[in-house]
Amino acid sequence: MKIKSSLKSLKLRHRACRIVRRKGRVYIINKVDPRYKAKQG
């Protein structure tokens, strides 16, 4: 999982990327290709 301060550019890397907010953190999840996972912080 990548850890970035801003996820806006990472969302555009793959068509199936979704931005999800969980417990005050922002994640990018991708069910099609899980190597694109990312967390903000």
C-alpha cells in the first residue's frame, strides 16, 4: 500500500480506483487490481 499526502493524482492511475473514507482516513481501493491501494497520511 502506498502512503501519500495527496491522493488526487493516484486516483487517475486506473479506471477502477475508488476513494473511500474510513475512520477519518482516506483510502484508494481497487477490487480489479489491488496493487493500486493507497492511504493518505
